[in-house]
Amino acid sequence: MPYGKGNISFDLPPGWTVDIFRPNPAMGAPGRGSEDLQGEVLRSLDRPLGPKRLEDFRRARSAAIAISDETRPVPNRVILPPLLERLESMGIAASAIQILIAPGLHRPTPEGRLSKLLPAEILKRYRVTVHDAKQIDLTFLGNTSRGTPVFVNPLSHRAELRLVVGLIDPHQFVGYTGGAKGAAIGLAGSQTIEANHGMLFDRRAVTGAIRENPVRQDIEEIGRVMGVHWVVSVILDEMNGLTGIFSGHPVQVEQAGTECCRAIYEARVSKQYDLIIASPGGYPKDINVYQAQKGLAHVTPFVRRDGDILFFAECPDGHGEDLFYERMKQHETPAGVVNDFRKAKFEMGGHKAFLWCRSLIRARVHLYSAIDDRLSRTLMVWPVKTVRETLERIRSRYDHPPKIAVVPKANSTYMKAQGS
């Protein structure tokens, strides 16, 4: 099972059999073994989706590029050099190109960790700024048709050409990431993000849904209000190798990219399981509990009620979000967290406690991680000392070999009931 930057190996008890749900191979895509990944980026720029080529923005004299923070394994070292070279060839000076780390309401990336995201030559040549969603000088652009107030980083708003580089991945209530989301959420103000994510209670806000999903459609509108001109969205394979890349108009890239992502990561499931063994997919998706939660949410609907989930997530950064931790600390049971959140005003950070506890209500979660026992108790999970001991404890609950599913890359794997 993926775990941090490595793997955890173990044996199942004799007689246990499993169904393994892992990403499908991407036929005809560049793939991890390609020797010309930057060439694939250039070919994507030359064959854009939508009515305009990048060169159609040649009159622009400044540009802002939103990129993900380190919680997303976007191959910026592959994508950015040819993209930046193309912008400079259009007449935009390097000094007029701003790279914005777009974390949304994640913790802003410390300056000392920027080298994990960008190569030294880019850090030296271009201005790099970390967005803070809580800063007071954001630019207000109006409201979406759903009432979401749109606040954006002024450095992006002032640029004549606004681009987003990001990752298309299944998302538990946005449907899929990618497209304009890197700016619409990544460079937005906290008011914008909270209003948008507050729609997660809508029954249409589910993994894999785009066209009828109010959260995703609001994001598209936020992107239009912000004036996002161009996006580059990638799809990664099971080993985080580049397997698909789409450039051009934000909505058309999202439509094409999600179909590619669906073909790779949608898993059809015909039954419920006694035990699901899952991992978010390793670093950076298990960098903290806040990020790893997505993988837990994706597998939870397919474990039987009062079943077991053995979850491998290293979480070297601990819980990852203070408000998430505070909401967990205030209650003694998962039901208490869920009921309190439903009655209170929506708050980012607190929503992860709600989503985390929805899983805990359904199943026993056994967490193999680097976090200590105290934090495990606060998170209301069973800490795993050894995998063998935990499997023996789970086996004692059954008078028959349990039905088991294994999901090595659960943050990306979209499990869907057969026939739905």
C-alpha cells in the first residue's frame, strides 16, 4: 500500500481473498515512461481545446499563473518551463510574469518549501508569491448567480493574461478538480471559498458529477467572473506519472479532461465489503489527515455498516488544519460532530471534521500513520500498532473470511455502484 513516499507491505491471513480496485491503464497517453514529457506539454499548447490559441493573447503585456500548493502532485517542473518559454516568445517579459501559489484555505506554503514546488531557475527568474485567502486587500468582483461573493488575489486580477496549471482528480463534492478551480478556489478569498463549499450538502454535490453539481458549476462561474483565460490541466497515472494533458478554454478542458480521468479512475463496484484496505495514494495526498480524508470518503459508501476500514496515511504534518482539529476536540462521538456541523453556520476546516465523521459513523476506521495516540483519540480512530495485530482483531469479529476490497489510490479512485 502507498504510504508517504514509500510503501507498506503485509500478508493477509490465510484464506482471505480480495477485490483490488486500482486505476485503469491509460491507452495512448504519454505515460510515465515517455522521454518527451515537455514535448507533450508543447503539443497540448499547440492543439488547444476551445476557440482560441495561446498566441491569440499576444497583446497581453503581463501574465499571472496560478499553480497548486504541495498537497497536489502537479508536475510543475515539466509543465512550467515550456509554458513560460511560450509566454516570453509572445512578448511578455519574464519580469511581468507572476507565479502565484494558490492554496485556497490550506496553510500558505512557507517560503522555505517553495523549492519543493518549483526548480531553482524558475524561482530566480520569475516573481513567485504565495496567496493568502484571509488577506484583507483582495479585490471584490461581484457575486455569482448562486450568491457567492467573488474575492480574488489582486496580483492575478491586474494581470492581462490569467492562467491556471492544475490537476484533474475526482473530488468528493466538487465532482472533479481541475480547470478554473485552481484560481476560482486557489486564489479566492475565504468568503468565496466558504460560500462555494457550503453547497456540499446538496445531493447533487457528489464525486464524479459535473453538469448538475452546484459546487462545480459555481466554480465555473467564479472562474468567468475572475476572467481566467487559459488553463493547463493534467491527469496522472497510478504512479503519479503524466498520462493526460489538456490546454485551452477552462470549461472545455474540464469537460475533456474529466472524461479521460473517469476512464482511468472510475471503479465499478457490485457489492459492499466487510473490510476495505485503502490508502490516499501516498505523498502528497497523505501529507496530513485533512488531505487524506478524501480517500476515506471515497471508499466509505462501499463498506457495510459497522464494517472496518484499514487506512494507510502517513500524515507527517499531523492533522493539517487547526479548525478541523478544534471541531474534533469539542466532541466525544462522530455523531456529535456531524449533528453540530449541520446546525451551525458553515465554516471551512470544520467541514472536514463533518466529512471525516460521516465515515466514522458508518465503519470502524483503523489508522496506520505517523500520528501519536493522543491525536488518534481526538480523531476517534483505532491506531494501528502493527498491521498483523489489527488484522487479527478484525478477523475475530467474523465467523467467516470477510469480504475485502483493496484501494491503493483512494483519493483518486472513484468507486461507483454497478448499474448506477
